[in-house]
Amino acid sequence: MNNLNQLESAASPLSKSSAQWSLSGRIDDSQCTRSFGIHSSPFSVGRKPESCLHLPVGCISKDHAEIEITKDNRLCLRDLESTNGTFVNGEVLKGEMEIFDGDLIQFATIVFRVQHERKQTQCNTIQENVCDNALAMMQFDRLINDGGLYPHFQPIVRLDNQQAIGYEVLGRSRLFGLQSPLEMFRAASRLDLEAQLSEAFRYRGIEIGLAFGPAANLFVNTHPKELDREELYNSLRELRKIDAEQTITLEIHEAAVTNLAMMKKLCAVLHELDIKLAFDDFGVGQARLVELGEVRPDFLKFDMELTKNINHAPAKRQEVVALFAKLVNNLGIQTLAEGVETRECHETLLQMGFQLGQGFFYGRPSALSKYTRQEALETDNG
């Protein structure tokens, strides 16, 4: 017997015909939006199979929350000290509160809209989009404005001595369900706010990364939607105001290299602000070596599809990659190999003439606290 049938047959102070409230939403992205009638009081929500609303998801507590229907047919929502929280219209619920038709209720990361039968929409597609967009807006607002961004840093080292010359700033979050860049940009994409999220990452990354000192080169990223827009140039000027001495490198995807007019304008702004330029993911997209003669970055990051486990690649492939590295070096551009995970890979890339490297062999993306603790330990041991 499924959960809905259990509800219909269970003894309850409310009959099926008297149920006027429901929760509309979906438990995971593979499902369409469904309506879950509130047929009993209290109406339990949790991971336990016997819950009135059974949410078999790891982030949901066994007894997560419950809804009570009052004698005058109002709804009262109560959080049962759940691990990952209950939210009403984006605000964390502490204790209990009355909820109304149209409210958005979020159990951990799963969102539902409260509906009264007399006001329910007849268009499920519209309801689904409203629900998704409202959740995305709540997530994005918490991410940007409530201290949710928490950047990590991955070292970039010289291959000849494995000393760090800087760190790439990588986006992370403290918010449950939004920890990875994929999850964060998925929420932002529903609102067409990827550029704003990318800008916030850069700003927060430089703000925290100042602790490394001005000589540490902080590599910050861009999103494709930012390119060739005045907002990007303005955001870079604001970025430079954080610290006039901090070494900064802006990474853009190599596919943008073919837009020479945009690249020349971007280079002019970067020169004005004393910010260096890196082309990312070189070697797997549209970029051609001829464009490097027109617009020369300071760094060229070879995509890991070319460099990862290069020590195991056929000799002819190694020869081609080494030739690319030599050509780029001859243009006065520093070559940076991504995806270095083993000593053997590191040594092969060094023999090929690569100058810099990045990958798990040198260090995984970590919070600033790891580096400050490591520095303290080295000081104590010294």
C-alpha cells in the first residue's frame, strides 16, 4: 500500500472529504510536480516510511516536521528539531508558525508550495515553474547575501621546485545542497544570474585570499555569460579596489580567444588594472595558436584531457603536447599543466618544458584555514 492509500485508510479526526489543504512539489528532479493532500492532523513529514509525507532522502530527518490543522481550518507548521532545518519562504523555522496558501515550505532542500483547494491553479506546468523559480531565488539570495560563499584555493606551482606561485580560487558554499559549483550555478541559471554569481565568487575569493599576501597570484574565473559585457569591466575595477598590490590573474575559457575585438578590449582593461590574463582549458576547443600572436595571455592552462596521465600516453601524443608547450613558451607565455596527480606525470611534464602545474599531486582545493594551519606548523617546527 502506498503512502497516499495509507492516508486515505488511516483513522483521523478529519475525513477525506474535509481535507482542503495540500502540498504541491516534487521529491526529486526525476518526478513531475505532485499534490500531496493533508488528510490528517498532525500531518507528519520525514524519512520514516510511516510518515504522512514520506521523503526518502538522506538530508531529511526521520521525524523532520509536522503540520497541524486547527479547529478553524488553519495550518500550523512545526519543525521537530531536524538536522538540516525547515524553511518558510526562505526563512529558517524556529519552533512553529502558521502557514498560508501560496507559502513555500522547504524541508532541507526539498520544496513544496502550500495550496488551498479553492485557490489551486489548473496549470501544473505553471505551478512547477513557479515552485522551481521561487526555490532558486531563495537559494541564490541566501548564497549571495547570507555569507554562503566559502571559496577554496588550489595551489599552482613551479615544476622545477614545486613551490607555489599562487592559487586558483574555486567556488564552494556552506549551504546544504549548494556546496558544489554545479549546484550553485544550477540555482543561478534558473534566474539568469550566472554572471552575478561568478562576480561574487571573484570578489569573495580575493577578499579572503589576501591572507596569502600580495605576492601570491590569485587566479579567479569568469563565466561565459560575462564576456563582452560592460558589467565585467566594472566588476574588475571594483575587484582591484580591494587591494591595489595584490597579484591577480583573470581566467577565461579558451573559446573566447577567437573574438579578437572583445579580447583586445578586455586586455586594455586588465592592463589598466594591472591584472594578468590566463586562457583556461586550452587544447580541446576552438582556440588556435595563430590567435596567440594577436592576443597573448600571461598564462596558458593546458586542459587536463591533454596533460593528465601524460606519462602513460603514446609517444606520438607526448611529442605533440611537448611541441605545443615549446611553441607557447617561445611566445613568452607561461605554460601551465592541469590535472597533475602523480609524480610520474609531474616529471614527464617537466621534461616536456612545462613551467607550471596544478593538480592533486601538489594539493587539493582547500579552505584558507588549511594553509594557515600548515604555516603555523612549519613555523613551530622551524
